[in-house]
Amino acid sequence: MKYDVIIIGAGQAGLSMGYFLQKTNVSFLILEKGKGIGEVWKNRYDSLKLFTPRSYSSLPGRALDGNQSNYPTKNEIADYLSSYAKMFSLPVQLKTEVQSLFKASGGFRILTDKGQFIAKSVVIATGPFQNPVVPKFSNKLSENVLQLHSSQYKNSEQLREGPVIVVGGGNSGAQIAVELSKEKETYLSISHKIKFLPQDVMNKSIFWWFDKLGIYKASSNTKIGQYIKKQNDPIFGFELKSLIKSGKVILKPRTISINNDTITFENDSKVQVNNVIWSTGFITDYSWIDIEEILDEEGEPLHQRGITPVEGLYFLGLPWQYSRGSALIQGVGEDAEYLFKYIIDKNLK
């Protein structure tokens, strides 16, 4: 079947684009490989909370229920995305994995495990969290040491008795280390100095202040945007800082090698552990796109605010697609609206 637009991915980016397209006579379909909308969120660790309040965690057209100053859980977001798709009757086809994307006469051909689709325009909204990254030397760990990527971690009941190390210093690694420190001897290995920021300032979310000061929407083309983009992501909240100070979480520098159950760090110190949590991030995988001119030498999308050099092909939901807010749930809605207007004006008249 042929569509005006096919969106690949039914996460917050794909649903946001669907929200705008649903207001038109454009024919479109959202393809999602998961069994349900919000599945990615539900599969993350049990204690996950967003570091943005509900007021900065909503998609276009519908606010997230509850106290707008409080911080939503991962299950709230999963349920919200599912109900969002139902509320706006978005055409999502689940359990459909895209295997290849080709240019075709008048548009694009999409091969999936459920057959072939044709579209005049395609929006790739698969997000940045695709393939977990684990250092190669992880294979040096003893079989007696349990190791999990943060995307596999659910709660402390998965772990073995004994010390644990969390490798990686983003907000996920920080939250996991805080949680585990309540039950285990916990180490946190980070390659850079941690910058802590408060979640709230004078009874307002720090993102409210970012918004008022122009930081939240500062594009990567501005001086302030370029500066922020070069910085390591801060840790929001001071719980981890307090635990490090009290010795409940033992901070270590970069992990450089492993031998059985012994971790060696950049300062030549060593620890023995029974558990390792790799909070080392993700890499994107666009190997299924059989189209030249859209990826750079590192395999990252070439685009201007989501618009690629290939007419009719777009990306949505990328970190810093336009601004700092692009990586956040609310920010992706603004990027979707921009792309929507461009697609309608330039490609679908």
C-alpha cells in the first residue's frame, strides 16, 4: 500500500509527528517493531524517574496528568504514550520491524518483516537509544561476575551477593548507583568530573529557569548552545553527591582494564566486585538504510533540523536535532511541528 508519509518508530517522536499529520488529509502510517506503545519505557529499570517535571514531559495536544511540578515515573510515561496514541486515533502498526529502506520512483520503498510499504516521504523516528554500548574488555570478566547493561537492569534482585560497580556517569548511572547503595557496597566509575545541578530552584524546576533564560531552546547554532553541547551532561539532584560525600557510593575514575573480578582504574587503583552495571550508553544503527548521502563518516545523520539532503527523507527525535530541548519529551514536539510544516509546504502540496 502507498502512503503520503510513513513514520518509522512509535516512541514520543513518531507519535508527535502523527499528532500533527492526523489534522490533515495526508495518508500516513506509523511502523513500530515493539509489541506495544511505550514498551521501551516499561522495560527500563523499575525505579526510573524523569529529571524533567510533568510540565516539561508532555507531547503536543495533551498534558501529562498529575501535579505538573512533580517528576513522572517510567510507567507513567509508558501509559501516557499508549493513551496518547489512542486519544488521537494514530494509525500505528505494531510488531513490524523495518529491514530496509530504499529510494523508489516518486518516493521510498520500505521492506519489513510484515511486507512492503511505499511512501512519498519517510520520517525516521527510531531515537538515539538503539544498540547498547559495552566496552570490549568486558569479555575479560569472570563468569562468576554478573554483568548487565543499564538497559537490562531492572532492580537489585537481579544481582549477586557482594559489591557492585556502575560504570558510566549519566543520570541513569547515577540513579542506579543511588538505588544500589542502599543494599550493597557500591562503586561508580566515571571518566570526567561530575557536575551537579539542582532539580528545583526557588520552588521551580530548573528546566523552568532554563526556559526563562533561553537555555532550554538555545539552538546548536548559537554560542550558548555550542557551549552547552560540548559539556558533559550534568547530574540533576544532589542525592548522589551526598552519598559520595558520606562514602555510601565510592567514586572511581575511568575503568581501563578488567581481569576476572578485578577492575583497574585510570589512577591504578583496583577493586574486586561481583556485579557490573554498564551505564555506558547506546549507539545508533542505520545499517538498514540503503540510501547514500544521509549519513556522515561516523554513521550519524546528515541533516538541518531533521531535513536530510535526500528530498522527502527526515529524521526526528535526535539529540540536539535543533536545541537542548530536542532530547526531551516536550522538546521533540516542537521539532515535530517544524518538520510537519516543512513536509506539508514542500513535499505534499
